[in-house]
Amino acid sequence: MSKHIWGFWAGAALLAALSGCAATGQKAAAPVTYQFAPDWSEHSKSLFNQGPGVSAGTTSWWVPTILPRGTYRVIQRVDGKPQVVDGYRFEIDGNVNKEIHLMLPAAYSNVEALDEKYIIDVKPGTQ
């Protein structure tokens, strides 16, 4: 019985050592923060939740095609404040026959589209 316990602890120690080696790799880039134009709230448009997405853990969001032409970023309101959902953007080209569905991780709610001209990227250390 004690052989199994020692084997377990040896395996756990090896796993901890290997995961520690993986964490000492390249330093992660500092996250980009965003500032929003003072009137951003007037220009954001809600996306419509269409239920579960095609893959597990995702939700399908429908983009209304009546949005003005432009490139949009996906934002989420948390306690009334906007947060950019990194990596999710789309373009409206004026084609009303095209449907746009976004597959976002299921954790997101209160998702909206905001034209990029109302979002200002701030590089770390430039504020």
C-alpha cells in the first residue's frame, strides 16, 4: 500500500516540476486597455442571443444587418461599464441579405456591437 502512495507523490512532484518549467517560458505581453469615446453608449447596438452555438461551450449571437457600414468590435457591459471582447470583430458592408452569427464563449452576456471609431486602443505605459 505504501508503494502506491509513494508512487502517487512522486508522480505529483514530477507533474508540478514540469508545469513549473512550462511557466518559465516567454514573458506574456501586457494586455491592451481600451478607452471609449464619451458618447459610446449612444452608438452601441445589442446583439441577439440565438442560444447554444455549434460547438460545446459557445453561444450564437446574431448581428442585426441594419447597422451602418463599418468595422465593429464586440463589447460586453459589466456593471454598466464596457469591456472589449478581445479577438471578436466584424464588418458590415451594406449587404442586407448576409447574416452574421458570432460564436462566443458561453460566459458572455449583455453583448453589443460598437463601431471601432468609438474605441481607442491604449498601449501599456502610455496613459
